[in-house]
Amino acid sequence: MIQHTHYQLIVVGGGPAGMAAALAAWDEGLTRILVVERDFMLGGILNQCIHTGFGIEYFEEVLTGPEYAWRFVSMVHDTDIEVLTDTMVLSVSEDKTVHLAGKKAGFLVLTADSVVMATGCRERARGALGIAGTRPAGVITAGTAQRYVNIEGYMPGTRFVIIGSGDVGLIMARRMTLEGAKVLCVVEILPRPGGLLRNVVQCLYDFEIPLLLSHTVTDIRGRERVEEVIVSQVDGNRNAIPGTEQSFSCDTVLLSAGLIPENELLNAAGIGIESSKIQTSAPGIFVCGNALQVHDIVDNVTLEAQRAGIEAANFVGCL
Amino acid sequence: MFDVAIIGAGIVGAATAYELSRYNLNVVVLERENDVALGATKANSAVIHAGYDPSPGTLMAKLDVKSVAITKELCAKLDVPHKQCGAMVLALSDEEVEIVEFLYNQALENGVKDTHILSKEEVLHLEPNVSRDVAAALHAPTAMIVDPWEYTLALAETAMRNGVEIRFETEVTGITSTERGYKITVNAAETVETRILINAAGLYADDIHNMVAKPDFTISPAKGEYWLLDKSEGARVSCVLFQCPSKAGKGVLVTPTVHGNLLVGPGNIPAMDKDDVSTTADELKYVRDTAKKSVPEIDFSAVIRSFSGNRAQTEHSDFIIREAAPGFIDLAGIKSPGLSSAPAIAKMAATMISDCGVELQEKESFIDSRRRIRFNTLSPEQKAALIESDPLYGRVICRCETVTEGEIRDALLSPIPPRSVDAVKRRTNAGMGRCQGGFCGPRVLEILAKHYGIDRVDVLQDRAGTFVLTSKTKEFATTTTDKVSF
């Protein structure tokens, strides 16, 4: 038997965007709201961001990621917003039917008056960067490394080269150094750093970690684990300049070379997204947070998601 | 004392083990790696060739054509993802039409079924994304695509369920002939005795051969590099698109995969050594540029992985299949179409064993089926019923490919359980998607650690020595400061 239930709003994703959207819709007067989160608890990627710098704009305070998340988790708990964790949304259709599965929840087919997609983003992996070389263990995206270190308490390596100067990579350069590892350099293909200036200063300069601008990794070597990385300077067209190769002996390569909005559920349903627009091509289905566009700071995610929650509530009010 | 020992658990070794498991024989497979299909079988085009390509009269021509129908039946019986999507060889200039005509005649001579030549319009009707330069094409509807890992695994698993023993991390280091057969030294320590010895050692088949018989061939690995693209590009073509073959081989192909991705490759350059599966920027660029001649619109920004594999090329143009010494059978030099020919190679090996005087007596009960649960292929009703029967199928571990913890658990309880994160990927598709294990990797690692009762630092990414993690956090800071120079 498949259980069927109807909601005014289903929010897909229980990170900062999902929680803010649900709370805004609640404040607008919606009463039947469900937030679905695939992880074991609300908070999303903030739970592994144990560094500070969150909430400066929204709360006018300096918080860690888990602290920022917890403020919203508490607010959610103070409402009658329903939450399903350890539950995965399998599909969303244009008529706002949502299929989901969970170990405890079972298989559910839900319908809703409105849906907010707050599914976040994923990291660009090695394959997408097309870096040549062998394929040993020890090549890992910065966010995955962050999860291992901050949530699971494990080190993914001892000597690091970081590819890409996105914020996650910069933060992880400092984090690995604080944990006793050696970060040899951060390699950025562009002539300017990808992350926020404050992170370049606080995570690299303060720890004397070299930032190699206009450089790229041209070869990864090693059989079982990474053993060596070859870094070359690039020209104005981002092509490696022969003769500029430098070798770094290391056991780990961290990738921080871009975040990609995760919109697979919408894509699968043939629902389109217009750049920066909360409203999707399907009436009553909205998208916000890093699933819509990758934000530099979470405060902006919150503000955008609140607008999505209000739009969803208005849409339901208009039914 | 075994009746038959097979060296190598790639597609040839696994197919042979499966074939021999029909009979009342005591069979052992010796594999140097920690899983099946980790050599040439792991990285190739995943195509079952129709058989128009090899020269008439060669073993390659005979065994490939004979295998096509058997492979299709095997895949259906043993639950191996496959699709008979057909293949085309594109003539991309008027001059190449001659090559297509030559291949058509060769197909007829080799006994390949249903091939015909398509006009430019017919090609573009079937494959609208093919280059407008196309002048004609050979169409071979019997060609298939397959999942080469699950194919090998299914054969090996079925062989095991029928009594074959497979020993992993067991490297053959010496062979001596005895009165009754052969004595094999493994890992420079233990010995295994057998009447018949089968050399299915892939890239290392020359080394094994030379331990027993007079050296008369050398494997010079030829590297093929590939791009794998996201499912967003998976519908770009509907069948396997070859370019006209040249001296360098079958050329760069563009094909859908059974998992719905797009695969582009291979190149062809000499490998530095047998284990050299590194990719190179120049060769990957060559593959990309060459593929665009067939299908100009391929969006290479959708690449999710590049990889390379080695062909077991020898100085002989054909497969080397023979009794090289009494009771010692070479199944060597199995380059393309090796994956395609494996079932017929295995049957040929069985005949050769029988010719050696070993009686092949069929088992009374031969298990010849296999099924596994693939959550993401089920209907909503089936998913609901499955989760109700076992809630572990409700917990999705890999979000890109929708793989559940139940499926990973099933793999861990199967006859050849995965010993590494990549082995889980090869069995369940977890980590095969667009994030390439970024999200599910840590969870798969945790499941493996729990299942084997080991610490997470001891979990492998793939083969022996490929540890994912190096230590616990605070342990690292306190124990290794002396090794790190700041």
C-alpha cells in the first residue's frame, strides 16, 4: 500500500534554503508544510562548516555553520512544520506529485499545492576538470574532505595540493593545516582567486600557504595513492606553458574548482529554470538557494529562500 | 589437486570458469587483484562487436560472430545490463565509402547477420546528430552494448555458485610441470596443483606462458583513452558509431552506455608498461577532436570522467589460443574483439580440455540464472512493496544513480563481495554518476568498514594499497608532527 498525503507546501531539502523557505511560508499563514531531508538531520552542508563567518549580514553576528543552521532548526521546531529526515525525494512532477523513499518513511506518494526545490549544489569532480594522469586514491573534492575531517573525524591525507581557490578549498587549506597536515600550495587557473578576499587572507596568507595564480595541474602521478602532482603556468587562453612545470610531492589532491547547482529532479521532470528566477516553468514550483545559483554567503541564501517561501504561500493563497 | 586451474579473472577467465562449471570438475581461478575484471576488462568500449571487422578465417572472426548470439542469451539469463542497439561504421568522405563496402563484403564472408549499407539520408534519419559529411555507413544491427564489469562478475558469481573456487590477491609467481600436471607457486609461498592449466592472464599472458613454454609472443600493451559524459549527453546517439578502421585500429567511437551515459574513445598509443593506465592531455584532446568528426555537437562540458585501458596486443594479428604445452592452454593476445568473443573462447577452451583427456561430465543441477534488485528500475508499486519487505531499500545512498543501502548490502552478501569503494560502484552503480562519489563515497566507506568490522582508515578505494583515509584526526596531529616540516 502506498500512503498518499496532501500538503500545501513540500520543501525538498532541509539545508539553510529549505528551512528559510518553509519558515517564510509558515509566517505567511501556510499550515500544512513538509520539509524532506535526505541526511539524518536538518542543516545541510552547514553542519560540516565548523568555521566562522556565517550570519554577519543576516544576524549581524559571527556564527559557525552549525550555529547558523541551529537557529533555523530551532525556529522550525517552534512551528508545526513537518520534517522527514533520512528520506530521499525520488521524483517531482509538474502536477506537484512528489515520490519519496526512506528507511523509516517507506515509499510515499505525496501531492502538494506548491513545491520549493532547495536541493543545493555539488562539487565539480576530477573527471569534469579533465586532469590527465593516473587514477590513484587521494584525489578528493574539498567538500568531501571537509565531511571526513569535521563530521567523521578522519584525515584524507598528510600532504596536500589544492586545485582551485574557491571558498571551500581555501577554508580546507586552513583546516588541514590546523589538523597538522602540510598544504603545499593552492593552484588557481585564473589570474585572480576564486573565493572571498577575507578567506584568501585568513586561510592562506595567515598560514603562509602559497597561492599560485594562472597555474594549473597538468599531471597527477601515483599508483596506489597520489605521489606527485605537476603544476604548470598557463597563458592567457588557459593553456599550459611548456617549460614551466613544477613538481610537488604529495599524497592528496583536493579539488575546489567550482560548484554546480543540483537540479536533477527538475531536469528529469522537464521543468525549466530561468537564470536567477525563483519561479520555474511549472506553476507553483519554485527553486531557491544554491540549487538556483551558487551563493558566496549563506545569508543571501536565506534571503532568497524567504522570497521563495513567500511566493509559494502567495501561490497557494491564490488557488 | 584441481582438474583445472585458470589464471586470471577477467572476462576470458570468468567466461571459462562459467563454462567449466557446467561439468563435474574441480576448478580454481587464481586472480592477482582483489576483484574480477580489473585489467583490460575494466576499461574498454563495452561493445559486443557484430563481427564484420576481423579478417575472414581468423579466430577473431569465427569466435566473435559465434559469440554474439550466446552473449545476448547469457546477459538475459544472468541479469547483465545489455542493449542490442546496433552499430554503424561511418564513411565520412566519398573515399571512405569503399572501406564501408569492403566491410560489408567482409561481414557477409564472416557470416554476420543483417548487415547492410545505409545512404547518407538513411544514416541522418536514424542518427540525426551525425556529421553532415557522412556519405554512407555500414549498419550492423546485431552489435550490442554491455556492462563489462557486471558481465564478468555475473559469470564469475555463477561459476562460484556451481562450485568453482576463486582466490583473490593470489599472484602466480612460478610454475613447474609435474607428472600429473602443473604445480603453481602463488604469492611466492603456497602451491596449487592442477592437471590442466589455463592461461587467461590478459596483459600478463606472455609472462605466464614463459613460465611453462618456449617464449614465442610478447604483449605490447596499447593504451586507449576515453571520455565518459553525463547522462545529459546520453541520447546524443542511439547506436555505436565507428569511424572507418585504419591501421591504428577501429578508430574513435561514440556510443551510448547501458547506464545511459555517452562514451567517447579510444585513442591508440603504446603504454609505458602493462599497468600504465594514465591519461595524457594530448591523447584525450585527440580523442575529443576525432569524435567530433563523427558527431560535431557533443558537449564536452558534460564530461564526468576520463580513463584509459590497455589492449593485450601481440606481434600476432590473431588471438593466440592453443595447447602450448601438454595440458597448458594459452588464451592469450585477447585484444578487441575479446569482450565480444569470450563465450566462444570459453567453449573452445572446454573442447581443448576434453581433447587433453579430461572427461566433461555435465552436472545434474547446473545453476544458470542470476537476479539482483535494481531499485531505480522499479515501478512505484514495486518500490513500495520492496521497502515494506525490507526498509533498507528505502535508504538512498547514491543520489545521482538512486542506489539504496539494501542493494549495497545485497552486494556485500553476494558470492564475490566488494572489498573496496570502487568494487561497490562496479556492482551497484553507487558513485558512478555525475558527482562521482562526492556525496556517497563517505557513506559507502562507512558501510564497508561496518560490514568487515574494520576501521575506516583500512577501507580501500580500489585495489590493494589504495587507502582513502590516512588517519583519525587527532591521532594525526599527535603522532606525525615529527614527519611534517612546517
